[in-house]
Amino acid sequence: MEEPVEFSVCGYEIPAQLKTLWSIDNPGRRFFGRKNHGSLLHRAFRFFSWSDPPMTPRARVVLLGLLKRIRENEVQRRKERLCWFIILVVCVVMIWFV
């Protein structure tokens, strides 16, 4: 995992953090930003700036395809774990009542 990167973007030295966006339009694209904390004072210090250049359309399609495949594999793995858990519970119950 990457270490958090911060830098100050104004004379008030309020750090902007490097974050990764996982939207359909910008999957994996990094940006520097500061949250809007709700108070009028903090709203004046909002900040957003891209760290990475835009992706090519082909790179976006490939990355989104890979992310979809990873999610599908994770769902399949959860189903398999649940199945094994149910089998284990059934075996324990059968042994307990026999």
C-alpha cells in the first residue's frame, strides 16, 4: 500500500492528500484534494488538482475490464466459502445429534 502523500497548496499550510479515484470515467486516476469539512472557514480552503494525466480510452476499457473480473472472482470466492461453511455446519450438526 502506498504511503499517504500530502503537500501544502496555500499559505495556510493546510495539506492536500493524494487520493485515487475509482469512477467509470477516471479509474485509478490520482488527484490531490482536500475535503470540504462543512464550516464556512474550511470551504474557502477546498482544493482539487489532478496528479495523473488523463487515461486513453483503451486504457480505461482495459482497466475497467480487469476490475470487473476481479470483482466477479471475489463474488465467486465468497460463494465457495459460504458453501464450505454450510457443509461444515451440517457435518457438525449431524455428528452432534448422532
